[in-house]
Amino acid sequence: MSRQGGMSDRAGWFVVMSAVMLAGAVARSDEPVQGAKPAILRGRVVDESGAPLADVRVRVAIPATDMRFLGTDVTSVVREGFPKPREIREARTDAGGDYHLEIAGLNGSETVSIDASKPGYRRLVGTLMQGGDARRVKLRPGADVAADLALKPSSFVTGVVVDDRGRPIPGVEISARALFNRASGGVEVTRSRGDGTFELFNYPQKADGFGVGTVKGRIFFQHPDHIDTRIDDLYSLAPEARQKLRVVLPIGCKLAGTVVDADGKPVAGATVRFTRKDDSHSKTVLSDAQGRFVVRGLSPGLTRIWARSMAIHQRGEMPIALKGDREGLQLRLKPMGLPADPGAVEVLGMKLADVTPALKDAYDLFNDRGALILDTGRDFHRLAIGQISEGDVFWMVGQKRIGSVREFVDRLLAEVGGPKSEGGQVRIVYTFDRPDAMGTNTQGMKITKADVEQLRRLADRLNPDGPR
């Protein structure tokens, strides 16, 4: 299943993470300090004019996490691959805009993250693509820490998700996006609550509020057991209608079958994706230990079934005219057609290769150019760039597009490679394709002094005639 011409916006779970991730929580023991006094976290929340805001919901995650991906259900993190906080503490501001939290049971010094939200105001942490005030503070037993917060005005969006019988649907994945002329960016992600209700805080009040011309506010609604749907443009709705949305997700059709390899043996853990021919709907599941898969909530019509197993480097696809529930399908995989020598280069513990036509076809990539990850290595977490995987492609460093491994290395050095460089943090962007999401991820890669020296040696080898 080739993906030509870049990424389609049909996948409502695209996530564009454009704010740089801040430093993670400090190391701690697993046991709280016995008899220690609680830490005090307090502050005032104001609007842009400095006026205090009452009844603001202030949430604190312990230890710190990227709170843009913490949904309204405090027990879950919306995006997979991000650490789930050990606990969430919550407070409301009083009439004077002040909040106060006593946090007991800390394991010594602890870094926590803060978010704040109120209808009519943007969340403190901001949008996925632009970020905001991603506030992190360090607490310790007995400490009294002040953190004053300021919120910007926004359009408040709220409603309920129900099935075609009118019953509320909890756990619906909701992805709010902004569609520009030739691109799109993440605004916010959340999930519907147990009663089907949801809230979105981050859309500007007007369609030109992002500062890049007029945009469309497109909202995707997805659930594994229902046909997904979307609101094409929030800004086409009257402001009062944005606060009483009723979104219907029909039950749809069910498909069941088995994924087998080229020898006819069941394949466990294969990614199986179902896509309407017109790209209007898409769902993804994993095969179980016996290679079986079951998917619900499919829309009737001509559907392409595509599967891949990175573990055995095989893939396959088949079309099906879907008219109702169906069982007993068998999808046979075949080798991905990887070149014998992909030209792997070891960079910061990863094995990378230039994207070539052969690799683009084998991995079914969006990208025509870039630095393809063939192997993440064992220590990639130290780079602080998220949960990377084989098949991801680096395509931007800093604000520059890169088209090869050599350009990837050169641009990293250009960002932090001064004569006396101690390293630093570099903005990088890569594409990814997971069972739960596909899109681009922007992160801050941590580069140490030793990394800089390694990159210099590698750059000399890859480009011996270039200036250093």
C-alpha cells in the first residue's frame, strides 16, 4: 500500500508534537521519606491583563510528564509511548485566582509538571504544534514553592459522543487539528469521559487566530468499536454551537481473520490496517499470539486490508468489498524486499540509512528523502526523543530539512558543534507509523559533549572534503 504525495489528513490520530520536550523527572527512590513534611505548591492564575481567574482547574503530575497528552480522564495518558504519572493532584483557584496544594509522600526531590484549564481559555501547556507554558517545578518535602500561571483566551468546545442508538460512548479518541494551506498541525488530544462528554480548550476564537492566515478546525473522533467520524471545520459552526456538539459514531461492521507468513504459519503481533478505498475511514489492530485479528466499527464499501510484521520483515495486502460482518479471512504476508546492503551507518547508537526508492517501497514510507532508522540501538532513550522504532525517518534538524544520514549528522553539528561545545538540545522531527498513531514527532534531542566528538569523527568519514 504505497503512500504517495505526503501524509493524508484522514487519520484523525496524527500527532504533531512541535514543542520541545523538557527535562524529565529527577531520579528518586521508590519509597517516600518517612515522617517528612508535605511540600506546598501555590500560586495565582491570571488572564493576559493580569486579572485573577477563579475556578481554574490546576493539575500537577508526579513525576513530570508531557501534560499535552494527559486527557480529561486523570487515570490515563492519551498518547501511548509517554510515561504515565504516578499520581495526579488537582486544585481549583478561589475567587482571587489563588490555588494551594499540599503534596505529601515525596521521594526526596521530585520534578513535577503543571497544567491549568478553564473554559474560554487555552490550556497552560498550549497546543501540540506550538506548545505553551510547559511549567515544571522541583519540589521536596517541607518546601514552599510558588508558581504563578497566566492563561490566554480561546474558544471553548464541548459536547457528547453517542452511538447510533443514542448511548454515550466513553474512551473515544478525539484529535483536534488545524488545517493550513498545505499542511496541518495538532491542536489538542483528549478522550471522552464515562458519560461520553468531552472538552477542548485550545482552538483560538477565530480561524485566523494561529497567526498563519485562515485555517480550518478539523476534529477527528475514533473508537475501536465504532465507525470514526469528524467535524470538517469547527469555524463553520456558530460559537454557541461549539459548546453543545452531539457526535454520532455508528457501530458498523466486524471483520475477523488470521495473518500468516510466507510459509503459512500464523504471525503474532502483526499490524493489520483497514482503509476505505476513498481514505475516508481507517482502523488498525494487532494480531494475537495465534495470528488472529478482529476489528469492529468498519464502514461498508471497498476496503483495503494491509498487514506488516517488522519482526519477520514481511507484509501483505488484499482488497475486500465489505457489505456486513465477515469471518475466516486469511491474509498471507511475503518478504518486504529489503536490499541486501541498505548502507547502514551507526549514529549515536542508532543504525541509519539514506532513504532510497528501494527502502521507501520496502518500508512503505511517506518520505522520499531522509535518514531512515534501521535499528534504534539499546540506549536511544538517553536522547530523549520519544519511543522511536525501525522504519521511522528523521527529516528535519533545527529548522532545516535533511535528506540523508550525512546531512543529519552535519545539521546536528551545525546546531551544537562549536569549537568548545558541551552539547545541548537540538530540535529534530521524524515521521512514525504505529498501530495507534501515525504522523510526525518533534522532539528535543539531547546531545552530550561525547556525542559531539563522535559526530565530528563521523562527519569527517562521511564527508572528508567538507569544511570542519
